[in-house]
Amino acid sequence: MIIRNLKVFSQNICKNSTITNTILKTHSHFDILLIQEPPWSEIQKIPSFSNYDGEPLMGTSHHPNWITFARHPSNNSNFPRVISYVNICLNSFHFLLRRDLFDYCDINIISFTNNDICHYILNIYSDSSHSALKYLKNTEVNINHVLLMMGDFNIRDSLWNLSFPFHSSISDNLIIIVDSFDLTLSFPTNPGPTRFSDTVGESNSVIDLMFLQNSSIELDHHTILSKSRLSSDHAPLSIDIPICNEVIQSSKLVITPGSNQEKEFIKDVMSSLVSLDTSNIKSVESLNQIVNQLGSIIKQMWSKNTKRSRISKHSKQWWSDSYSLALNNYRLSRSCDNWKVFKSTVKEAK
């Protein structure tokens, strides 16, 4: 399979796990998901010398078809407010979370390699105190090839919203940061609000922004997906990033758990181990020889019993047509009752 574009999706999901799980399941046509204000909750208790009941282990939403890139919280109150997900089909791009560049809970920077060039993507959540922007302004990092920076910046300004009559001094700091990364403000193909207010007397606003590589004429304007925001008050943003053609593996060798192939694989390995002579291990060299023989046996038996399977984006077993129907009903009606029905349906299935 040849990859020519990276489809990027970004949204503030307001700490809602149902929205996150729905996106991870239904947005397989995207390559990269940039999430602001993700959910964090207790997964289980872990043993502790100081707490008889155990210490809570906190985690966020995961999916087998997505690789999660998140900064681990230093304590139970300092949870990252940005997470990036990369489709497993893009393993050959060698995506990395670059904490060596920015190590801050509201900034998520990932890198990938294409045509022997290391590119960067920034996912930002800047709160009402503009903490992330202050961190970026005070942190000197010299990086090239930043493709885009996007997220929830919590700044209303006439620069990106012509219906808003004021200019903010915070925007000047943002533009300085943007210039340092050689980026420029992207304007949507379908201008409109990105945050929708339920408060009487408060207007909708444009605070979710995207900045693109300044020198690239191939990067086009982004799109506001206002009809795809589910129950979040923020509309998603999306863009296609042109890249050099990259050939990636579209299939892999697998053994299905519980299958006859798995039973034969275990049987063949055990039979071969019986004939492996381990009675004369007297040195490191002889131990290494036995280990290498063991590796060869497993590799040989694996090749014998595996079958080639297409790398799929649809491996989650709990999702069914009934969940798709409930989701479509909510999207059409936008009613709270239909959202509750969809949410309870997913919760029962999981």
C-alpha cells in the first residue's frame, strides 16, 4: 500500500470517554488524531506499602488499531491535556513522542521520518491562563520541519474571526511562537465557529486553530467538521498533509488465538524443545548457542503455522451495526436523549 497523504483530525473532547472511544472506533479513515482535554480515570488499584487499599492506576482511552502518544502524569493531579493517536498502519514512519524537546502536560509533539527527513506535529491545549503559550515562549528549542501546530488555544481575536472586533495581546505572543517554527495561520475552507456555547447571551467563537508550514505550497486550507462534534462543544478540524510516497506493509503473519494453528504451533515448538540438548552448557558461548537454536526453532515453527492477514482498522469486536445506528440517530437529531441512548449502548457492550 502506498501512502501519499496523512489525514489529520483534531478536537477538544471535553474529557468525555464516550466521545474518545467513538472517535477511535469510527475514524479509521484518518491517520493521526490530535485530542485536547482527553479523559483520565482509574483503571485499577496497584499494591502500595502506604495504602492498604492500593494506589489508583490512572489511564486514558486506548484502541488496538491506534498507537497512543501521551506524557505520563507525574502525579494524580497533573494529567496531560493533550494526547495523539497514530494509526498502526503507519508503523514504518517511526513516530515518536518527543519529550526531549517539550516536556509539558499541555504540549504534545510527535515526530516521524519521511524521505529521510524528520518532521514534527504539535498538539496544543492552552488554558484560560495561556500556560502552554507561556511555556513555549520561555523555552528555547531550535527545530526545523514542523509541518503543523493545531489545537485549542482559547484566544478570541479578529485575526482569525472577522466577526470578533477585538485584538488580544496574547495573540501577539502566539504569532511570535508560530514564526519561530516557520508556520503560518491556516484559514478554513468553510469559515465558522469552532466552539459552540450553550450559555444564554454568549456567542459562539473561533478558538481552535491550525498553523501550517510556511514554505510549503502543497499544504492547503483545513476544514471545520461542525457536524461531527458529537456532544462536545468544540468542532473538529481536519487536513490532508501531502508527503513523499511511502510504501507500507498492508498485511502481516498471524496465528489466531485458540485456533488449530495455535495448537499446532505450540505442539511443534514443544516437540522440538524435547530434542534440544541443554546438558552441556558450561560457558557463555554455549549458552548463546542454545538460545540461538531456540530462536531458530520458534521462528521456523512460526513460519510453518502462520497465515497472512491483512492489517485491518476494524478489529474491535464489541462494535456492531446497532451501535452505528444509535450513533447516526444522534448525529441526525443532536438530541440529548439520543446521545444518552448511544452512550448507554456502548457502555453495556464494553
